[in-house]
Amino acid sequence: MALDDYTILVSDTPEGLATKVKAAAAAGLLPFGSIAVDVSQKHFAQAMVKGDVAGGGGGGGTLPITADNITDASSVGKQVLTAADQAAARTAIGAGTGSSNLAIGATATTAAAGNHTHGAATTAAAGFMSGADKAKLDGIAANANAYSLPAAGVAIGGVKQGVAVADPTSETDVVAQVKALMASLRGSGALAT
């Protein structure tokens, strides 16, 4: 590694550091290594160098990067990286070719064609929702239900109803009507005897 220039750029914001790195790059300097962050002091730093940094242990430099330089890429991955066009990339991964295991069809183990459609859902078969069904669902309020509480009978549940009792017509009639109301509630089972 032969360096002609070396500097460390420091800023108190990532944006400020980016501005300084761009200016240094315009002057021919390259980033070397990773950005250093000192959280307690709120400092962001980047080393910048000029010269031949090949084999120098950091980012930047004059070393060309090719698919063959990527040591953890598989042979298929390298073929995809160097493919001249989309067809060559598909060939590299075996998609859409005679050697492909991806078949067009309508089963769980095949891919659907790009122009396939789905029917509307029915009570007997899954599918997409019809426009009419969507409109109906949109018309239902949140947390709504169609339950109507039945009148109670002998079985537990519902609302128990007694016979109608007329409103009192005078102060002296109040006692008679309260007695009639009590008898009606007891008779319906809403009030214990």
C-alpha cells in the first residue's frame, strides 16, 4: 500500500460527514475503512486516503471488483452477476428453461400463469370476493351482529315480560297499579315470589 495523502474527516452529524466525504472524493480521496461513531461525543469520522490501497484492509482503493472477486458467491450467483440480460439470468437459475423445475399449472406445486384469474367465492368454493359481497360488507357497522334477544320463557335467557299494566290515573290508583305490576312480574318469573 502506497499512500500519497491521508486525512480523517469529522462531523457532529451524519449529513455533515457525508458532505465532507463528497468534497474529499471530488479531490481524489477515497474512503478507507468504516465510519467511526463516538456516540457520547456525537462525532462521526471517516478516514480518507489517496494512492494505491490494494491489499490495505479497508474500503476504497483501485482494486477492481468482479464476480470472481466475491469469494462467497456460488457459481450460479456469479453467472447471475455476469449475465448479459434478463434471459441469461433466468437461464443461470434455470427459470423458464427446459431444465427448470418450475412448471406452469394450477396445482399447489406449480406456478400460475401471469394471465390466470380467480372466480368469485361461493358457499361451496373459495375465490375472490364479488363486488356485491364487498358492498354488503362495507355496509355493516363495526362490531355489528344480527342477533335478536328472544323473549324468555321457562328456559333461562332472554328478557322476561309480564302482562301490560295500565298507568295510574290518580294518586289513589297508584297503589293498585303497583300491586298489579308486581303480580305481573311475579307471574312472568321476572320477580321471585
